[in-house]
Amino acid sequence: MRAIPYAVIGVLALALAGAVAAQGASDMSGMSMSSAAAAKHGQGKGVVKAIDTKAGTLTIQHGPIAAVSWPAMTMTFKAKPATLLKGLKVGQTIAFDCTVQGMKAEITAIRPN
Ligand SMILES: [Cu+2]
């Protein structure tokens, strides 16, 4: 019965590859954030640089956000809900609320500024 051990190794290799891929997907380079599990809430102002309605994300060049210990940077947020992206235009200046949990950053409100 030599086939069984090989099958087990194959499954383990797939599981490991999946775990590595999942970690890579949430990586945000250039960010200094704690990995604490508690969600932090902040408010920022910035300029819309890109909008991806398919992915439900927007890229903002934002100023410092003290509440989440961020310096000014350009980054991509998930919009929650994605309908927040409706009517937004690249180049528009906005104020926004964001929730940060570990490596996850979501925008929960957008106001014209
Ligand atoms: Cu940022």
C-alpha cells in the first residue's frame, strides 16, 4: 500500500501552499501597523487616486491618521459597503472613516471635503 502515504503528502503540500497564498494576499507593503486583533477607527482626508468598482476598493493618497498611527501615504482600502464608491471620481478630495484590524483596512464612510 504505497499509494496512501504519497496521497497524504500531496494533501499536506496543498494545505501549506494555501496558507502561504492567504498570507501573501493580505500583505500591504509600506505600512507600519501592529498585528493586534482589536479594530481601530480613524478619520482621514485625502485624494482619490483610483477606483475599482469590480474589486470594491479605492486607492487614496491620505494624510496622517493619528488614531491608527499612520503617516501620510497612498494605499488601497476595501469599501464597506462597496456602494460607497458610487459617484466617486479620481482626483476628488474626500474625508473618510476607516476601520483597521491587523492588516485589514476598510473604509466605512466617505464625505465630500
Ligand atoms: Cu494608509
